[in-house]
Amino acid sequence: MELYVWKRFAGSNKKASDERRAHMILGTVSAVKQTKLNELKEFWSQYWTQDNVVLGFGGSFTSEHVNQTASSIYSTLFKPTSTTSSSSNDVSPQTNSESRKETLESSKRRLIIVEKNKCDSMAISLGAVLPQTITRGTRDFYALWIANSFLGEHRNSSAKLFRVIREVRGINYGDYSYIETLTEGGSHMTPPPNIARKRQLFEVWIRPVGGSVDLGVFALKAAIREIESLVQFGMKKEDFEERKKFLQKYVKHYAVTTIDKVSWKIDDMFYGIKGEGIEVMEREIASIELEEVNRVVREVWGEIMRGADIVVVTEKGETEEDCEWRRK
């Protein structure tokens, strides 16, 4: 799905295409062909430096082992220079809407149709870039986490989108939403660590949808309707309490193994979270009130959804099917 998310946020978004993130993580064939050896050496020396790499240790080890391993690894890295880019997060998180100075762009929604050969079903993705103030460690993020869990918790049959589109109507397999980038979604039940970003995205997946364009359009409209309904009316008290109770238990499964705990700790460093990030999340979720959740949903989703981007992956692409999607 990354290809289509990239096309949406980079290929069709001028603002994104002007920034360093406007490329696929996997790269492109043309870029590989054009890359020169001196460019690789320059990149390596600039970023693989001793002050730009974080080592995490977990399990049974001694201080001597840590020191020896760290020394061995760091000795292979370049020494930092004045031009070295730091991997630290230079975003200063704000805790509420009053301190949020950023003005979100509002524009018409964009539709991108991507052709894929021998594709007997449709995949639909919609969403937008979140404000810089909505990242782990901020209270508004945890408030939106509750709303997102209610709307489309990943691979969870109790979420609203799943029940409306799949359970009630049997249209497709998965209907989920995210407020953080999710890589290799099919391999995870819970949010994977080490996907830290200075700016995250709100995204909804609807896939796969078989059959006619009408069915795909219906599924898309159903998802948009649920989001807009949440923005307009907010969460109900009973849904809010149920989701809080669910998350307070569910987050304990985010970091079960030693490697996960180490990885989450590295994320905590990136976001400037003091203490254990999982414990912070538990405390924040427990203390957040319904009014906070509904306010953040209105201010964030209500704003960015006006300029949301929609990607449809289908067999017929921009020719025959394009007119039907845009007309409907």
C-alpha cells in the first residue's frame, strides 16, 4: 500500500513534493540508476555518524558487554562534523489547541486512481497529514488515539468502520483507521515500534472491495460518513468509556517482548517522552475526558478531512473507470 500512500502525499501534493519525504522508502529504479558512488559515500559519512545512531540493549547482559559492543560498533562510524544532521526530533510538542499555532490547509478533496494489472478487486485509502502537534507525548494525540480506536482499531472487529462496512453489509475484509504510519500492516496486530515521524498521518484503509464501482463508491462514502458523523456529533459517553477500558488493557500488549520494550524506549527518546511511553499512554488515556476527545476530533479531523486525499487501486485505472468514480 505504500506506493499509493506515497503517490497521494508526494506525487499529488505539491507541499509534500517540496520536502525530503516526497519519495518512496523503497526508492525508484530511476534513482538507483542515477546514483553515483561519491553520492553514496557522502550520504554515509553525513548520516552514519557516532552522534546519529542509537543503540538499544535488552535482556541479560553486563556493563562490560555493553561497553565492548558499543565501542566496537561506534568505531566503525564516522565522527560527527558541524554539518551532521541530528536524528533528534526538533518539533516542540504542544499540549492543547490554544498553543497550536499552525494553520491547517483546507482544500477540495483529491481523487487519485491507480491502475494495477490483473486486479480483480479494489483497494481504497483516504486520509491527510496530521498537524505537527499530534504526535506521541502530547495529550491531544492520546485523545485522538481513543477516537481512532473507536473508529477503526487495526484488525479489530469491534471498531465502527469494521462493523458498518463489513459486519453489517459484508462488502469487504478490512476497514481500519490510523493516526500513525503503519508499515507491514498484515504482519502486526498492534502498532509496531520505530515508525517515529516528526509528522504523522490520518489514514483509512478499505480493502479489498470486489465487484462493481458502485460497491466501491458505497464503501468509500460509508467511511467518510462515519468520520464526518464523529466530527459533527462526537463520541457517545458509553462508547467513550468502553474504548478507554479497552485501550487501558490493550496497550499492555504493545511491548511484550524484550526487543519491543527496547524499541519503544528508543521511540520515547525521539518524542521526548519522560518515563516509559506505554505507562504514559495508560495514564493519559485514563485521565482524558470525553469533551477533550470530541474537541480534538472536531479541530483536527474536521479540518484536515476537508482536504483529504483519496486513492483507489483498480484494474481499469484512469480511463474507463475514472469517469465513474469522479461522477459518483
